Amino acid sequence: MSGLCPEQPQRGCAEQGLSVGIEGITVVRNGRRVAVPGPGGATRETAFLPSPDDFPGSGREETYLPVLIGAGSGIALAEIAARLESAYGTSFTLAVVDKEDDIMEYSRVKERFARYTGIVWIGEADADAGIKALTRLQTERDGRPFYPLLNPLYLRLDRDYYTRIHKTCAAGARADFWRNARSVRFASPETRILLLSSKYFLMGEILSACKRLRVPHSFLQVPEGEFGKNEFVEQFLSAVVEFKPDFVFTINHLGVDREGILTDLLEKLRLPLASWFVDNPHLILSLFSRLANPWITVFTWDADNLPTLDELGFEHVYYMPLGTDTERFRPPRRARRSALKGLPAAWDGRLSFVGNSMVHKVFRRNERTGFTGRLLDTYREVATGFARSDERSVRIFLEREYPELIPCFEALPGIAEQLGYETSITWEATRAYRLSCVRAVLPFRPLIAGDDGWFQELPEGGWHYHHELSYYDDLPHFYPLATINFNSTSKQMKGAVNQRVFDVPATGSFLLTDYREQVERLFEPGKEIICYRSPEEAEALAAEYLDRPEERRRIAAAARRRILHEHGYDHRLRSLMDTMRVLYG
């Protein structure tokens, strides 16, 4: 419960031509009466200000960003404005953080100081939002360090909120990172990397590669939710000052906010960022409002994305395929079934497939997206056509093959829903295609490791089931148990290869995979990898290579040699570092 009780105003107080007019306001917060400014009037309200000699202002360029935390009745604000006007004229910059709308309305403080157009009022009710607004203002003002001025009275109004604002600003002022953070990048032969760490599985592999290559690195955990919360901005800038990285690395743009705060910081810091996309970048980047930035370099695991990423305005775009951790995926001394629990006793070990049925994923995505009508009635038909098409974009496929559905697609509430529909089509296309491939190898009584959606897709009997396997704990031991490891690639990547193309041969095991154009950049088909181009060919090749053990071993060994020379994560990291040094060194 809060209320406002105006007391008798004291007349005759004027400062810098402003009629302050009010020195007595009483507010009620949670049952407590708080006087603004209280006993002592003007003297009390200005007591927290530093002396004029210590106040930032030299008559030259503004080097600090003053932040008044709590406008009060306006008496301290008038004194601050007078000092700044004396130094810089009326166009100075001053941030005023004050969420007490009732006090501000009664004191008319905004109206009284309207002639100072450089005053920026920040009144967000949430402290994180207030910090975010301050950070954006800071980047717009060339990254000047904050100079916080806390009106102590406001701690009685909302201690948590105003303390948090003050501590964040004070930390930035102490670090003075803008003077220290713009160090020369790539000044030494060693490359220093700041990793924006996340739970994504590849970050662990990159971290291990840094350790093996003895690359100086530091990592900063990306918080869940919006960028700027939990003082992430402050932590990021402090890490830049203390560690002095040559560039920042992230996966799938994690840690990069949609509004562009991080990209602004990178530009002010002259600090490059490398973002490696290992999922469809368009389903991620479509939600971002500010993409083009010369300090951002994009790497994509799928070469088909290069032209469209160029069209989005990125200056630096490169192809960098997936790889494998050759320390984790390596030939075992002896392949043992006892290394995994729950393997069917009847499985003869001839052929296995690891993969999701996509049944539950498609259902949940359709529920979440909530599209109805013609889009829902036709999504399986559209997905079947998309799976057979060479077109990479669902939207372009619709325009070309189903133009009558475009009005329905564009009528979806927003871009998130449109992306949801595109994802549903891609996943349904993957489900249907993957099912056709797996059905083709059913004559070999395969072991299928995945979700229980396979029981809805396949007939009873004729195949074996194992629950989903752990990528790190199980798969390195599982691949060597099969005579043939069968692979079917997602329709999200019509030209690129997936993780299994590297992981299976790295263990010294044989792989039969579907053909993708980009595989020829990575392996020599027929000598280092065997590919099928249709479900019918998959069955024929499986039968052929089950009867050719020496040829399987030769091909698996050749693929492993290629991986050890070219396709480990150490190779990927070296290539990325070399590219960043050439661009920004």
C-alpha cells in the first residue's frame, strides 16, 4: 500500500532559474511514512553530492556518465544540472533513475527540467530492466564509465531496487573497463579466447580442444533468460578487462541478445565474436532485430547457408563442418556388450541405428505452434513434398509448390509462429524420410536405439529396441558393437553431414550413411565412406557390406585416418582461430 500526502509547500526556493517550489512531500510505503526530502530540506537533499571540485566536469569532453539515483523533489537535480551546464552547456548527458511515479507526478520534476534534453529518465519497475536501459545508454555514449550519485533517502523507499542499481553502476565505475578493454587484439602469437559457456554439448568439446592446444581461455556462463539479467553485462565487461581476449566464441549465437546490447558492446570494445552455428541459423537469427555487425563472424556447419547468411548482412561468413572429439571417440581395446546395459540378448550385432523417431517431437511442436485449418490439414502432404525437394527453405518451397497456403502462413500471429510451422514441416519431413530408411533395413533385424515413438512407426517383431543412449557415456562404446552403423540425416540439412559421420569412423567402426553433397568435401566416397542415395540402395548396400568384412575394415580405417588428420575439434579450433586472426589481427 502506498500513498502521497503533500504537506505545506515552502515558497521562495529557486535554483538556476528553476522554481523548485516543493520541499515537503510525505509518502507512505508499506505502512511507513517517509518525508521527501525531510528535515533539513535543501541541505539534506544535496548532502550526498560531492564537492564541485570532485564532480566530473572539466569543460572539455564528457568522460563520465553521471547517474542520479532518486530525483527527490528536484533540489539535488537542480544542483547537478547547474554543474553540468557550466561544464558542457545544456546538451550534457545525465541519467536519472527513479520509479516513484507518485512523487515525480506531484513534484513535476520532469516538466521543470524539460529544457535539458540530455536528461534520460529511467523508471522501469524491475531492477534488471533498469540496468539494461542504463547499459544501452552507456553504449550509446561511447561506453563512458558511470558516475553514480545515490540519494540515500531512496533506500527507505525501496532498498533492494536502488541498492542494486547503485552497486551495478559503482562496479562499472570502479572497473573503468572502457579505458582498459580496448586492448590491441592478436598482439601476440598466442590467441586468447573468451568462451560464452552454455549447456550445449559442443562447448565441452571446444573447451577440451583449448586445453589440448594450450590455448589461453576463460569462460563465462550464459544465464538463462534475457541477456542483461543477473548482472551478466557487468560480468562480461569485467571478464574482457581482466582476461583481455582476442575474440569471444559462442555456439548458435547463445549469449547474443535479440535487442543488440552485446553487439553494441562488441563494437564499442572493438572485440570480435565468432559464432559457430551447428543448427539451422535462420530459425535462430530470424528472431534477432540487429544482425549486421563487422565485429561478428559467422561460421556454419552447412555450406548451403552461406548465400542466405550473406543476404542477411553479415560481412564475414565461413563454412566450418562438424567434427569429433578423437579422445572420446576412439577404437576400444575390445568391443564388449557388457559396456552397455539393456542390450537385447537376441540382437546379433549386425546392424544398428541410433536416432529419434520424431513422432513425439512433431506432435509437441504442432501443439505449441497451434496452427489450424488448411495448414494443419496439409502439413503431412507438404512435409512429404519438402522431403523429396532439393529446396532448403520451407517458405520458398511453399511459394513455389503450395502458393495457396501462403496467405494462411502469413496470417500466423507472428514470426515465432511462422518459424514454428517451418520447424514442424522440417521435422515431419525428417520423420517420414527416416522411417522409410529404417524400414529398408528391417530385413537385417536391426537394433534401434531411440525414443519409444518407434513402436508406433514399426511393426512388431523383426527388430530390437534399446532406449535412448547417452552421447558421452554410451555412444563411444556402442558404435564398435555393430557390424554396420546405419545413419539417416535430418531434413534440416539437405546438403550437410551430421555428427555420426565423424563419430562412428573415429571409433574404428563401419558406417553406412545417406549421401549428402558436402560429404565429398570431407571424405572420398567409396574409399573412406559408403553412401546410399535411396532406401532401396540402402538395403542393397547393407546386404553387400555385411558379407565383406575386409572391405568394411579397410574403409573404416581410411575414414579414421582422415578424421585424425582433418576432422577433430582441434582442427576446427585451429582453423577458426586462424580465420579470426586474419580478419582482426
